[in-house]
Amino acid sequence: MTDSTNKASAAKTPSHNVYHVRNREGGEGIWTRIGSAWPHADGKGFNVQIETVPLDGRITLRVPSEKAE
């Protein structure tokens, strides 16, 4: 494969998962996956696709892990 083919196939798979995180009193936050993110070709930013917009809490991007979510 050429370098451009590797970049094209990598671009199809998101580099990060997007989560909505809400804090709970006295406990861990509640993490809900709401989308995905792909890096720009120049490496200076991301395209983020989300399925919902949270009204509270925070949005966190994380590298996907091998563990089931």
C-alpha cells in the first residue's frame, strides 16, 4: 500500500471517541458515548461528529481502548 492509501483508510476509522460526562455527587461521573472524532490531514485539529448536544456536564475526547465500553 502507498502512504496515501494508508492515510485514506485510517481516516475512515475515528481516532477518538466523544463522550458526554456528567458528575454525580459522591461518585464517579456518568460517561455516555455521543460521537467520534477524526484528525485533520495536517494534524492541527479534528472533525467531530456528535449525535446529541449535552446541556450540562462536559464533552471529553478519548482514544478508543480495546476494552468493551
